Amino acid sequence: MRTIVPERRSHNYEVYALLWVSQKYETLITNLLTGECGVPRAAVQRDLHLTIYHARRKLPGLVSSERRVTIVADALETRFMVLAPGGENPRPEHQPNQRSVAIRLTRRNAAIPAIQRLRASVYRFETPKVVGTRTPTSAWVNCFGARHYQPHIKLLRPGSGIDRDLTKLGEIFRSDMERIEFDRFEVRCGPKRK
């Protein structure tokens, strides 16, 4: 007897809402990481941004757009994390020099209210038909992807050679960087990029 396997739903459409780090602050961060922290330039992420929202579904009424913004994050309210499930907590299986590393904005960060307003401007387009039986997106819950929303900026690629203890890198970062400025908010809607 032949077993019928349900067809996997193909996700060829994506929605991204991105908050871009200003060029000035991307340069400052890159210089800090490659200078004082000794990270090879090839391991430093380019085009620094914070993902506000992501879905692999079309949201009716939402269209691609871009606008200038001025949002300032307090560098003192940031923490380094490994980009892996549970990566905000040190774990033996998470080797920071072999994985991507990001800087996470804490909930106390001065930029959070503005980030949450931008996030709400996108997830308000979620409809019951799009969401289905999932819990709709809210301030700290994602409908799609990782369950909990953690605003973060990917800074390092695997192979950075950084110390296993991310608190050391965090201390250097917070002592040298007073703030992180974002200057552009972009919504991308369309076919999945290859």
C-alpha cells in the first residue's frame, strides 16, 4: 500500500521589516571590533540592521516602503548573544567563535518604545486567514519563526576568534560605544530572495 505524504507548503513570499544602523555607527562598530577587539574584518557583518518583523506569508495591504527615522539605542542596555536557540545564556554547545554573534537590546533600552511602534505598524496587517491557529504577533511574541521576539543586531560571522566569555566583548563594547543610531526603516514584501 502506498503512503500519501502531505505536500509541504512552499514559502516563496517574504515580509521583512528592517531598522538600519546608520553608516556612521556601522563604521564605528566595525572599527571597534576590528581594532580593540581584534576581530578579523572578514568576520564582521556588513549592512548592520535590526529585524523588526519577518514572515513567510503575504500580509494583505502591506506594501514595500522605506523612510528615514531617527532612533537611538543606549549601548549600556545591550548584551552579546550567540545566534542559536537559547543563545542569550552561556551553554557548552555554543561556541561563539564558531557561530554568528549578535548584540541584543534589553527591554530597558531607550529605543524599545520606538521599535515596538514600528513593529506594531507591520503586525497589524496580520489577518486571521494569514495567522490561522497560531498566536498573533504582539510586542514580545512572534507569530512566525522564533516564538519570542528579541531585538538584536548580528555583528559577527562564524570564525571571529572571539573569547568564549561574551561578557568580555560586551564590556569593551559598552565602554567604547555610548549609543547606536538607526536612520532608516524599510519594509520589504515580495518573492523570497535566493
